[in-house]
Amino acid sequence: MKKYLVLVVTTLLLLSSFLAGCSNAKDERKDKAINDKSENASNNSGDQFLFTANEGGSISKISVKNLKVMATFKMDGLVHNIQVSPDGKVVGATIVPNMAMHGDDHSTMDMKGKAIFFNPKTNKLIKEVEVGNHPAHIVFTADGKYVLVTNNEDDAVSVIDRSNYSIIKSIPTGKGPHGFRISTDSQFAYVSNMGENSVSVLNLKTLKEEKKIQAGKTPVTTGLTSDGKTLVVTLNKENALAIIDLSTGKMNKVKVGIGPAQVYIQADNHFAYVANQGTEKSPSHSLTKVDLKSKQVAATIETGLGSHGVVTSPDNKFTYVTNMFDNTVSVIDNSVNKVVKTIKVGKTPNGISIMPK
């Protein structure tokens, strides 16, 4: 478990030179594209894209139509989490400096990370924002007002004003905040606190922690149904998914694979998909499909080694899973619960996100 925590918390990424051959002038950097390997990086008309955050120092941009990597953005650092905004206009990623990876005692490091934002179609940089120590996950509010970033070693969440990409608030959370989701009405964020087995409920009107929910051992990531009534939490040390009725507080736990990491609820709220990572020495290689109505496992799907990040297509037909120790993405046909394509991406893929239709 210790190795897992080190991997999750410390292999996040910083992009200190996000642009290829850019000058030091900030106004010039906005006119440059990310340092990528593609020949026609901006020729994206009519396509939809997946993005993976690769801890080996890159972002992969994948065509949903062709299931091929269209561009690889090289980073001077390690990328952990990545998210496309609900309107599809911006991609955000969390970054930690390479210098923070040196030494054994990561808890003593004082190295501010960054959130970076770029245009998913043109690959142009929009903004770099310094956040807290070891930023983990990044999520946009659906109303377009805020972007939130969990800072794992600061026990806080940075609130970024999307209109100008300035930090307007740091909200204290529980210990070791990591993965989270925001309600579709943009009113609440549910942040898993890996260091204290709780979920912080943040009120985005008051920008304060409203309460904590005791979820179970080592909560890694949360998911939330679109009606805001059901919360799901991956419990890494329990090999389980907690399903919580937010109106009553009643909790059910469903056994999944070994070492669950991320969870994603498909658009119609029927199924939650849990990526089972395991550890680097003993990696898991499965995705657990959980029926949220019956609270039963509907299917267990074979993936690559170290399944971590997961997202479903907006039409619920496919699920995409990053396999950290295979450097691949598994494409799963949800109608048959089988992998139909495996895509080679950058080294140690972690977070994954998809553009809306």
C-alpha cells in the first residue's frame, strides 16, 4: 500500500516548459502549441478526443473515431490527472516539478505544483497556474465558474476562477485530499481524503467544507450520480466500492478487484466502472462494472496491468481504461463487456478524460 500511495501522490506532474521553443514572454507563449510529435496537430475538424495524463512525462491525444494517438505532448515533468471541461473548450492537467521526485521523504518537500490549461482542438496553451504542494486531481464546475484542484500535501483544495484563471480561495479539507467529483448543479464537491478515510463535502457557494462523510479505508476517488443523490467511493484498502445514499447516509459496500483506484459513473447513472490497479509488484488487471440499482457486480472485465483511470463515452457505449504498467488504454465495448482495442500511449498513463459530443 505504501508503494501505491507514493505512486499516486508523488507521481503527479509539472510542466515547466509547456511550449515548444517558446520565448520567455508570457504573451508570446499563448500563441504557441504544445511540444508535440504530430505533423498536423491542429487538423482536428469534426473529431472527438480522449486525453491521457502519462506520469512518464507526456499527454496523449487520442482520436475517438480512429482509436489512434494523434499527438503526444512532451512534458518536463510528470503528469497525473487530466480533465476536459464540460463545454469541451478547455483541458486542464495537474503538474508537480521533477525536483519534487528526488529523495525518499516526499512529505518534507515544499514544491508548489501547477495546473495547466490548453485548447483541446488547437493544442494552444491558455494558462499556467501555480497551486499547492503535490496537486492531484482537477475538475471543472458545470456552470463554467470554477476549476478545483486537490493539493494532497497541503490538505486543501485550490479554487480557480475560470474567467481569468486566478486562485480565489484555498479550502481546507481532510488529510491527503485526492480524487473528487462535483455535482452537476455545481453546488458541492465530494473530495476523497486518502489520509483519514473520509470524504470532504465542499459547499461551492460558501467555499467552505460543510461536513465530512466517513467512507472506509483509503478512499481514492469519488463519483456522483447526475441527480446528486448517490455518492460512490473507491476504498483501496478494502477492495470495495462504497455506495452512499446522500439523503439517508445509508452505505452499501460492493467487493471489487484488488486495489481499486478510479471510478466513473456512466451518463445514465446505471453502472459505475471501477479500475482495479493493485500494486506495481502485484498489479491487478481488471475493471469491475457495478450496477448501482441492484448494488451488485454486473461484470468483471480483463484489462491491461495496473488499471487506474477510467471514463465512459457520452453515449455509454464504450469505456476507456488506462493501464499504468502496460502503457496502454483498453477500449471496452459495454454491450459485450470485452476489450475490443488496446492503444499504446505514453509511459505510465494515469488520468483519462474525454471530450463531450
